[in-house]
Amino acid sequence: MFIRTKLFLMIIIVLLGFTMIITLDYCSDSRTSALMMQLHNGLSALSSVSRLNSWTKELLIAPKNNLNEIFDHWKEVYTGTSVNVAEFLESKVLEDLFIGSLNEAQFTLIKEQWSIATEKLDTILAGMEEYGMQTDLSKKGGLFIDLSNIDDEYAFNLRITVLEGISHLSDEFDMKYRKLIEDLESMITSESGTISIISNILITIIISVIVILSLLFTKMIHSSLKKVETGMKNVADGNFSSTIGIESNDEIGILANNFDIFVNTLKTKLDSTLSYMKKVGSAMSDKFKIKEVIQLITESAAENTQADGCILLLIDEENPENIIVEGLVGFFPPTWLVTDFLKNKKIQHLIKYVKNTPVKMGENIIGKSIAENKSVFIQNTLYNDKLANENLNKESVLYISSLAIVPLVISDRVIGAISVVKTKENTFFTDLDYNHIQSFAEYATLTIDNLVKHIQLLEKHELEREVGIAAQIQKRLLPRTLPKLKNSTVKAFSNPLKGVSGDYYDLIKLDEDKTAIIMCDVAGKGVPAALVMIMINTIIKLTSSTERGAAEMLSWLNKGLAGRVGEGNFATIGYVVFNQKTREVLYSNAAHIPMILYREKKKKFFYIDVEGLPIGVDMNAQYKQKRFILSEGDVLVMYTDGISEAMNKNGDQYETKSIIKVLKKCVFLSAEEILNKIKEDLAKYVKGAKQHDDQTLLVLKGN
């Protein structure tokens, strides 16, 4: 029973109680008024009886000459008294009061006596009016005395006797009548008191019932509200297994039941989200495929919102104007361009259309939602005009009854959206469904972000593995120790950027006197650059000969690489053939940084360079060479751009002039000391700034 019904019944009970009291009081007042009226009539009749007695006594002592006049007065009083007493004694109210009471016999006796008395008095009166005084009261219609014979002693005495009898009869009736009036007053007083007591008892009962019902009602309400409060507190604390469990049909029971349904729905949604998280977690293994995980996300979103269709879209990285459908579950009526031909096609054709047709950024409701980074929730499309007409037509296969679109956002960057639809008439998403899909979209975004990071991490691991392989290759290519040369000393170091260097240097002994010195910078990093190094190293070692000069060697090397490596895998090389016996140097350059040559005799620095294209760019490239003598005290420095282009924290490059500046201070030192001085000065210049390229340096000094 509803609370309002219970309250209404309580009000009805109260109203009925007070109605009874009012009715009782009204009836009591009416009855009391009637009785008081009868009492008034009785008292009036009693007064008439007293007057009758008085006139009867006057009649007894009336002188002869006034007898007729006094008799007329007596007759008038008697007539009025007869009427008053008759009205009083014949009253229905009085009869109802006395019948069945202790005074019933007395009342009946008085009525009988009055009836007899009036009958006799009426007979006497009739006789007196016609004949004068009745001579024998025991004989009806007996001898009457003519009043004119009043002088008759006998007749006069007889009149006195008759009148004395009438007076006695009147006195006796007066006494009993007075007693009846007194009893009537007593009964009226008693009845009024009884009714007052009954009214007070009823009032007390009604108030007691109201208080008891109010206490029971308050206790019931308080108990129910306490259960509701406890249930809500449990849910607020995260205990979704708690229910209120009020088994009543009132408003609080209905509220509790709806709350329990809400909590169960919320628990179901939470369990489904946890289930989704477990599925995604198990799917994100070393063997996972990102498309499979995206499809799992789409399926879970559709399942948890009971959607008829769901799509997950991602922005095309290569063409950001296109938004690609990556995940699809059920039938999702397209909200973007659909030709008239496709409108009449089967759902299977439309599903294929949705999968293969990109959404244009900023166009239709989905494209605008992604472009503006705004969620869209149309609970009932009947009250919305954002969709195409075909989506609003209930007879169309493209009909949508309810729609939600939530953009996928990572660090304020929109990467796509997830959208769910209902396509059956009169089926709609709830606000809870919309909130759930929003939360789901956030988790889906995190999942996709983690997937991307996971893939990047795998790629990084793969790259690191490649780097490790390339580093091992490079380590084998670089000379473990530098050979000792006659009339000169050579020292070198190489500092790769990230474990694998694109720089390559080597010293190859051609015969007892000649040695080839190579300084190379390969474009690119990792295994591809290492493979180019292997090719360069292999070709040089296979083609090196004492008969070939530096320019000829670069030509052979270029023909061996050109057309066999990618467009981005070229190399710059400085190639030196040094004759230790004659101190002759042959130098050729394939677009590498010019060498620095210090002449001890002249105390000057020179840049040694020869024009030439990088190795691997043009098979028909031609290379030239220069010839000079490395005298005692002369210093030759070869390096890669990682040295000259090294930057400090301000972005300023080290440059070749810094190398010459150091050389000016230490050219008199050994090759190893000169190398260390340049390394120290470079480290001091960059002061911990991030390294941007591989760094390789070689110093050759004539002894």
C-alpha cells in the first residue's frame, strides 16, 4: 500500500471519528433541545394545572351571586390546561424517553389518570353547562342540580362535595405531574452527561488511534529510510553486492526496488567492463594483432550497451582527412553519403559499404564530432534533425532510433571515435548507457594508446636487436689495433651515437711500405648502414692493390655499390694511400670533409680536398687524386661531420676552426696526445649536451 494511501486512510479515520463526534453532539443537542422543549411544555402544563387547582378552590368558595362568572373562568382555565397537558403527555419525544425506562410505569399511570380525569371533568363540565351541578358522579347522565336553585341547601352542599372531589383529583394529579416533571429533568441531565462522556471517550479513542498509527507509521518509515540510507552508503563505499531489500508496495519500497535494480545494473556494467579489461589484457600478448584487439574493443562496447551496431573509427595517419572504420559489430546504418543504389541493397552490402568507405573529417555527424572533439548523444532521433532523412525514416533499412558518438582522445589529440546505435523502433539508450560508453571510450583510448606504445616498444626492441647486431658487425669491421707505421704514427677513436655508428674507418696494409687509410661516413643507421659498411670493407679488401691509386680505388668501390644499395644508402669517403718509405701520400675524396694538413716547416694549416660524388650515387662518377709528402713533424687529421658539427647546449657547432685552434697548441705532441687534446676540448665545448651524430677522428703524424 502506498504511503499516500496510508496517510489518506489515516485522514479518513480521523475525519470519520470527528464526524461521529459531531454527529453525536448534533443528535444529542437536537434531542436535548427537543427534551428541553418538552420540559418547557411540561412546566407550562404544570403551571396550567396549578391555575386549574387555584380556580377550582375559588369555585368552591364562590358566593352565589358570582358563581356563574367564576365557573366561566374555571372552564376557560380547564380548557387551556387540558390542551397543554394533552400535548405534553402525547409527545412522541417524551414517550420515547420514558418507554423502556424506570419511569415508564409512572408515566403510563399519569397518562391513564389524566385520561380518566379529563373524561370525568369533561362529563362534569358538560353536565354543569347543561343542567348545573351533577348530583351523582357515579351515575353518568344522572340528576343535575339547576344552579338557579342555589338556595337549595342540599344542592349547594352537593356542589361543594363534587367540587371538593374535583379539587382532590386535581391536587393528586398535580402532585404526580410535578414528580413526572422532576424525573424528566433528571433524565435529561443524566442523558446529557452520558452523551458528553461518550463524546469524550470517542475523542480519546480517536486521538489514541491517531497517535498509535502515527507511531507505527513513523517507525515503519524510519526503518525503511534507515535501510535506504545504509544501502546507499554501501554503494557509495563501493559495495555493489549490497541491496536494500524492502519488500513493500509503498513509495519507499518502490524506490528501494528501483535502487536495487540500478545497483544491479551498475554492477553488471562494472563486471562487463572488468571482463572487457581481462579480455584485452589477455589479448595483449606477444602474438597479438592490433586489429584483433580493436575488434574486441568494438564487440565489448556493443555488448555492454546492448547496441544493435557499433563502429570504432581511427584517423588515417597518412591522410588525416579520412577517418577509417577499424572495428565493426552488428549493423551500423551509415550516417555519411549513401547512394540511392545502396539504399535498396541488403544489409550485407551496407555492412561492406561501412567497412570500406572512409568518413570525411568535418562531414556528417560523425566527422563533425571528431573534428570538433565533441561527444554526441541523441537519445531519441524523433526529436533531432542532425541525422540524414534516411536515418530518420522508420521504414528505411538505414533507420536509427538512438545514437551515441564519443571521440577517442589521447593527450588532447583526437585519434578517432567510437559510436553505438539502436535501430529498432522505440528502443533507446539510457543516460547510464551514455555514461558507460563515455567511460568505455576513455578506457578504449588508453587501450589503443597502450597498444601503440606496445608496438613501438616491440619495434624499439627489434631496433635495439638490430642495433646490437649492427654493433657487432661494426665492431668486427673496425680495426682492433692500429698498425705501427714507419716514419709516422697513427691514432684514432670512434664514438657512435646509439651503439651503432654510421662512421667507418680502417687501415689496410697493401704491402711492406704502402698502407690504405679509409675515413667513411655511411648515410643511415642500424643494420642497413652496417651492411653498406660490410660491402665497402669487402670491396676495398678485394680490390686493393699496390698498383691502384686512391682515385682508382674509389672508382672501383663506387661501381661495386652503385645500383646495389638503396637511394638513401650512400657513403662519403676520404681515401689515402700512404707510402711509409717515401712518405708519399695519395688522396682522393668522395664528398667527404676535407682533411686538415699541418706543415711543420711552414708552420701553416692547409685543407686538402678533391671533388667527387658520394659512393653509390652514380656508377659513372669520376674521381681525382692529390699527391704530397708527409714530412717529419707534419700532422694529417681526418674526421667525420660528427666532430665539426657537434653542438653545445646553445646549439652552436664546434666547427673545423676549433680543431685547428687545438692543433696550434699541440702539434708538437705525439699523435695520441694530439688526439686526446682534441677529444678533451670537444667534451669541454659540448658540456654534456646531447650527441647528435657519430664522431670519428684519426690523426697521422710524421716522425
